Amino acid sequence: AMIESYRRSPDEENFDQALAMCPKCIFAFTRPSVNSDVKAILADSKCEQAESPFWAMCYALREYTTVGPGEKRLPVSGSIPDMHCETSAYVELQNLYREQQQAATDWIFSCAKPQLARPRAEANSLSPVPAKENALSRAEVMNFVKHSHCLSVVRTTSLQEEAE
């Protein structure tokens, strides 16, 4: 109804498209709230230990959504759906969302990186985790931020446990 109120003539294609894309756009243009699956991951004890890049990013995401700039919401994905509008307006809007995603990526990267550098009490001190396995790249964090609304963890037995 609100979108229809701005229509000046019945043949404006961009209004028809806006109405058809409304469900997708609402999700794309808003920062999603933290759903129950993501909440469970952020509450996991591995999140606090942050012993791998994934868990360090989860720790940083938890901080982002609690004490950081997230204000109890997840970061935007950084992309917007295709739509009919002036190219300059679309590019401006797209750049705005990319800037917001980049700011969230930078914040989460700067929070996650120190978590991987923390000293840990290793269960097997003879075989510490190699440093390259704890490396964290900005591209990895950007992908994590883009898909943070649909995180899930699947726990299975390790191959070593299955072999025993």
C-alpha cells in the first residue's frame, strides 16, 4: 500500500517490479536479526575458545551483535537485487550496502584476528596447530559476513574416531 501511494501512473514498471520483489528486498535491504540457529552457534563454548578461524569469526560476530555496532542485528550481505531504476541511483545504493558490509567485515576481522593469536592450553602439546591453519584472510571474513544470516554447524565424528 505504501509503495502504491507513490505511483504517479498505472504503467510505471518499476512500481510493479518493486511490489513483486518486496519479500526479497526487505531481507536484502535490512540487517537481519539473529535467528535461533545463529544464536546457538554464538552461544557455543567453541565460540569462546575461538581455536579455529571459523570459531574466531563466530566470536567476533557475537561481539559485533552484542557490544559492537551490530545493535543485536547481523551485518548486511552487501548485495542488492536487480531492479529498474536510474543507473546512478542503483550504483549509489549498491555502494552504500557494500560500504556497510566492508565496515562490518573490517570490524569482525579486527576482532577475530587477535582471538587466533591468543595462547592456548593445547590438549596435545607435541602437535600444536600449525600457524597457517589459523590464518585468517579478509576475503574469508567478507564471505562469512555475507552469509552470516544462514550459518549452521554440523557436528560429525572425525575420520580418526570412525577408524577406531
